[in-house]
Amino acid sequence: AVVSTQSTGGNFTTSKAMYHFARGGYQTAINVSLSFLSDPENEKCNKPLLCQFHDVLYRSYLELGLAEKALPHCQYLVESCGHNDSDVWMSSAVLHFTLGEIETAFLHLERSLGMRNTHSNLWLLYASILAYTHQGFSNKIADISEKLLSCQIHKRFHKGWGKIFGLDIKNCNLYNDHVHFFIITSLTNAQRLAHITYDQHNSKIYSCFSTAWSADVSHVLKEILDSAPVYFSSALDKNYNVIHHQNWEDVSWDNVDFLESFMKCNLPTKGFDASV
């Protein structure tokens, strides 16, 4: 078998770049990666190898607080492997939140969630971000945000979320009218998905949301869900069911609106029978 010299050299170089990144040598990792990508001969390398260099550049620039420079490398990753890699969309969401581009950030986070819609912790992360970015909308949302942040679910994902939750995000009004309902919907989905996962792997009686969640976290989430208006109930059932009944692999993400697709019912109002 003939091995491409570009690929062989590229694998060695990307290992070198990752070595420096892992040890905090971000600028060196950037220099190594840019040097490789600037060589016209290396354009012939396979896409996965090139993506590794762009990933190192994206993460290195982000670590150095140079979000604008990270953007083109993140866009390359989205265009090259976003069709089958939900982590790329999450990375892009983190970056756009950092840049203050809230609407794009939510779209990319929702794309990641759409690709991993049976991941209970990702639903918790989404609820946490919804509550955090809308905490100025009402005291109730601010209280939910504080409780969800105490669970620190975001630490299970891209470490950049820690910085996002430290940003002073003001005037986020993307989902103000429905945000309480969307948060409760997301938490309900998380609870039920975790319940299913637990039942599949344990013969014990289900006593908390998930074996991966501590008793403290389970208590906080139960408290939030118990405080939800009763008239949300049947609408929550419909929205949970769509996770299983819609073929998300065939969705055209150029045309789909996440909240119109996942959140099938509009925000119920008092006295409204959502089962009709």
C-alpha cells in the first residue's frame, strides 16, 4: 500500500500541535498548525486531518481570548463535518455566545441538541442557558437560573460554557414570551430520558433522575418541575413525544425552526386545555 507523504507528515505535525496545546503552549500550537495549512501541497491531505489542525487553531485562539481569529476555523469545521458531528455545533455555539451573537449561538446550540435529542444532560444544558440568558425577564426565571447553575451541568460539555455563564448577557429577548415553558419542557425531556436510560440498565426501582446526577441535583430539578404551572402538563407530553416520532436525520436544517419543531405547542395559557 502506498502511504501519502502529506498524510504521514501531517499526522506527525498534528500530534506536535496537539502536544503543545495540551501543555498550554497555545501560540506554538497555532504556529505549527498555520505553518502546515499554509503549504499548498498540504491542501491535498484528507479532510479529517485538516479538520484536526483547524480544531487546534479554534481551541487555541479561544484559550487566548481571540474569538474573532477562532471564527474562520470554527466555520471550516462546521462546513466540513457539521453534518455528522454535534460537538462542532456546540463549539460554534460557545464561540458565538462569546462574540455576543446570541441568535446565531442559539441556532447552533439547538442544532447540536437536534442531533443528540436523546441526551438528557444536553437538555439540562439547554435549559440552563435559556434560563441564564433570560434571567432578567422575571424573578421566577432568575430563580430557576440560579438553581440550574448550582447543578453545574455545563461542566460535562465544552469547557467554554464556564466563561459564557460569567458573561453579562443583557436584553436577550429571543424567547421571552415562551421561555418559562421552554425551560420546563427541556427539563421534562431530560427527566424522562434519564428515567428511560435508568430503566434500561437497572433492575432497581427508579428513585432519582439518573445515576449520573447527584441527589442534590435531582432535588433541584424536581423542585423546579414541581413548581411548573399545571396547565403546562399535556403540552409537555406532546413535546416529549416528538423526540421519538420525528425523523431528525432527514430534517433539512436550512428550513427547520428548532422551537417550532421540538416545541410543538405554543405556550399554554391558564384555562387552556392543551389536550384538545
